[in-house]
Amino acid sequence: MELMKWWGWGSEKKEYGLKKNKKLLSYIQDVLGLDLREYPKKTFENITLPDITVSKKIIDELKLLTNASTEKHDRLTHSMGKGYKDLVRIRNGDIRQAPDVVAYPETVEEVEKLLNYAKEKKLKIIPFGGGTSVVGGVETTCPGTICADMKKLDKVMSIDTVSQTAHVQAGILGPDLEEKLTKAGFTLSHFPQSFEYSTLGGWIATRAAGQNSTKYGKIEDMVEALTMHYPGGKISTKTVPASASGSDIKQLLIGSEGLFGIITDAVIRLHPLPEHKHYSGFILKNFDEGITTLREILQNEITPAVARLSDSEETRAMMKIGSSDKGIVNGLMKDAFKFYLKKRGYSGDEVCMLILGFEGPKDKVRFDFETAKKIVRGAYLGTSPGKQWLKNRFELPYLRDDLLDLGILVDTLESATNWSNIPCLYAKTKQSMEDSIKSYGVKGFVQTHISHVYREGASLYYTFVAKEVKGKEIEQWTEIKKAATDTIISNGGTLSHHHGVGKDHAAWIEHEHGKKGVEIIKKLKECFDPDKVLNPGKMGI
Ligand SMILES: Cc1cc2nc3c(=O)[nH]c(=O)nc-3n(C[C@H](O)[C@H](O)[C@H](O)COP(=O)(O)OP(=O)(O)OC[C@H]3O[C@@H](n4cnc5c(N)ncnc54)[C@H](O)[C@@H]3O)c2cc1C
């Protein structure tokens, strides 16, 4: 794998190239009132890390237990995740804490030794997969911390082609996993936007969702069994398709965000590689029509792999992106098409884009697509928008780096609720963010999509964009996040549909689970990790 940019997303060799997309650039300039100057980031050499707090003896002993590094690059890249706040701080060289040591265990025995050693020496351990957390899940919060990077535990140990499951180590990265499964004729079909740089263990620890979740489920639906090591022991859940043996321990460990132990391996549920894929696009009159369309598709027992509805703001932005070769809707708004839409009573300001993707046996795909097409309240655009979306679906995180260079605040947050509450939660959360952006006297916008759809409801995924208030970026971001999260919580949404809790959502954990719920999580923590070795300061525990 290419080395990840320490200050941004993805390979150091890869750039989004915003400057080449003049249309998008001038759109951004217009809506945000920017002068398009570039803000320099600190150079690697100019970044100072906090001093190492553990003794040389401890470092030497750790090096005997496992691969362990105290190199600046390792400590810096493991000090936080890849959310907006992380990127601003790392670009500004604002590194308040960093792990003293980064360990790269290669075997489960090394993981065990590391955990036991940390317990004995009263050190802290942060389990680290790809480090792509956007909620402060891997942030170092105190001195005396070892970061346990799991990426060397990356083997597919066996594939059971009869049961269609695979036993896989937790540190494997998305592309590596899919490549190995593809060779055997299978797929997990878990494709989060962070797919290229996130790991199986991280997905399980955060209850992640991939872009194909509507058909294939979230990661918690894909795990048949798992093993987690904690200081002084391990727990393995049974490899069975279902069980009625009391409470579901596996589901208590999924989403534990590294607080209880280190997940070392899991048995995952596979699907044969789909015989056929059909991805296409539709244009709808407005977001409400889209919401009804998606609900009716799901409630008519039609399950697309991908169902992605953008609101009008996101559709507009996609069209601007579409004017480059990375575009999703190249040529979509050509004059003839605009004329056609106008004739049907569609207003350019309100139209929304819907991508539907179907996968599976050819006849079933055809039937499901034709049925869905009849339900969709909108105009069919053909397969080209669907194909383009599929091709470019991991590109947008690279654009974020270019926006940050221009002094633009850009981040995402998400929730989920039932259909009857979707319009209300959508509008109120959006409004709360827009008000918060305005309160700083800058221009900005909020765009939303629905991308994980269920019979009874859906997720709402917001991207908020604003001109940064230089010197106050974190404060500005915190205000928007707080306004949105308060609104989500008081209007029936979940604190997180797939990003998790981490440090950033910890303040709301009791609103989500109630006092008793938090007490249960605390008791579980005490049961696995009474000395509080693991991932301190996360989830409010
Ligand atoms: C650009 C971008 C796009 C994203 N898109 C999506 C998306 O589409 N869907 C989605 O769900 N999320 C998304 N995320 C969030 C993030 O990628 C997910 O939370 C992902 O599941 C984290 O995986 P990771 O391997 O990077 O874990 P990390 O970030 O390393 O860790 C996340 C949490 O899991 C714990 N952890 C990691 N590995 C283990 C282990 N083996 N055992 C125990 N605990 C462990 C960590 O301690 C931490 O609390 C995105 C993030 C970015 C930056």
C-alpha cells in the first residue's frame, strides 16, 4: 500500500486536481465568497511532537515483544484520525498528544503480550486499524500510550466455500480483502468511502456501513463470529449462523470501539461475485419525491445494492463536479435536457439525483430494476450516471484536501431515523447547521444524501461546507457539530448510523442509550479492562 499523506487523504502520489476543474472552482468561489488564495500547511520538518514520556527501558522491552517504532512519522500519523478537526490540527502542527510508541504486532501472540505488558506497566493501548476514524476514535488522549497498529495481521486464513464464509485477520485493508475474496469467486461487498485505507477490525469496532449496505447489510450483519483479546484473556464467539443462547455477546463486542479489547480475527459472511450489475440514474422533482420513491421501493420488497438520493444542494454540486472528467453526471444538464425537465414541471433549483444499483443473477437484476423503475417518481437518465458514480466512488475524500488548502471547512456527519420522521429530521438538522455557519458571519452550505435504506427508515448523511474563520477553525467546526448533534438527538435521530461515537460524540452517549445503557457499557468495560488500559477517553467511558 502507498504511504498515506500525513496531512490528508490517500496516497502521497495522488491528488484530486480541483484547480483543473474551473467550473467547480468558480462555483465554490461564488457560494463561499472566497478569494481562492492557498493557505500553506506546516512542513513535516516544522512539526514538533510532544516528548516521549516512557523510559528507554520500556521502549527496549516493547521492541523485544513486537515491532515497535518511536519514529516521528509513525507517532505523528498515529496521533489522530482523518476527520476535519484532525486534518486542521495536523496541518497547523497542533499536536497535543501523540503515542510514545507505535507497535505493529505480526501475530496474535504479540497482541496478547502487548496487552499484558501494558497492563503490568500501567500503560495505555489504542487499537488502530487504518486510522480513518472521523469521530476522534484513535486520538491519543494521554501520555504513556502505545498505539497498536493492526495492519500486519492481514491474512485470509481460510475460506469455507460450502458455507460461504471466510476466517480473516482483523488488520486486513479493504482492497486486499476484496482481492483475495475475488480470486476465490466471492465478495464481502462492504465498500465504505474509506475502503482503500480502512480495515476489517476498524469496521467491526465502529459498526461501519458500506455503500452497498442496502442489499448486503452493515458490517454487524456480515460478521458471523469474532475473537477479541483483552488484557489477560480472550473471548471467541461461536461460528454459527444464528443462536438463541441468551444475549448476543458478539453484538455487544461489535461497535466496542477498542474499549474492551483488540479484535484479532473474524468469520465473515460472503456472497458469490454478482453475475450482473446494473447501475443507473434518475432525476426527481424534489427531495420529498425521492424519499417516497425509496420507501416504496424497499417496502415493495425490492432491494437495490446501492440506493443513493442526493438533495438539491448535493445534486447541484455533483453537476459541477460532473463538468470534469471525474464527473458523475457529465452533460446531465445540457440545454436539451433542461428544456425537457422544464416541460415536465421540474425546477432546476429543486431537482434531485437518484442512483440505483442492482447486483445479482441477471434475471433478478432485470426484474428488480424494471420494478423499481416503475416506482421511481422521476425521469430515467440511463446507466451512465450510475457507472460514473461506481467508477468515482472513492474519489471525494481527495477533494477535501484541495478544499482545505483553500481555507474551506468541510466535514460530514450522519444519523438515521424512520421514514415518518425523515423529512422533519432532514430539514431541522440542515437548518441548525446553516444557522450555525451563519453565526460566524461566513458563507456556507449544507448538502445531504440518503444512502443506507431500510424498509422502515434510512440514514441521512450531511456534508457541511463553509469558509473557514482562520484561527477559529476548530471552534467554528465544534459549534456546527454541536448544533447538528443536539438537533439530531432531540428529533428522534440516532447519534450515529455508522461513524461511531469516539471522542467527538461522547458527550451525547447518555442521550442515546440512557443512564442504564451507559451503565451496561461501563460494566462491560470493567469486565474486560478493569485497569482501563484500552482506548482512554472514548465513548465517554
Ligand atoms: C474519507 C472517509 C470516508 C469514510 N467513509 C465511511 C463510510 O462510508 N462508512 C463508514 O462506516 N465509515 C466511514 N468512514 C469512517 C471510518 O472509515 C470508519 O469508521 C472505519 O470503520 C474505520 O476503520 P479503520 O480501520 O480506519 O479504524 P480506525 O480508524 O483505526 O479505528 C476506529 C475505531 O476502531 C477501533 N479499532 C480499530 N481496529 C480495531 C481492532 N482490531 N480491534 C478493536 N478496536 C479496533 C479504534 O480504536 C477506534 O476506536 C470514513 C472516513 C473517512 C476519513
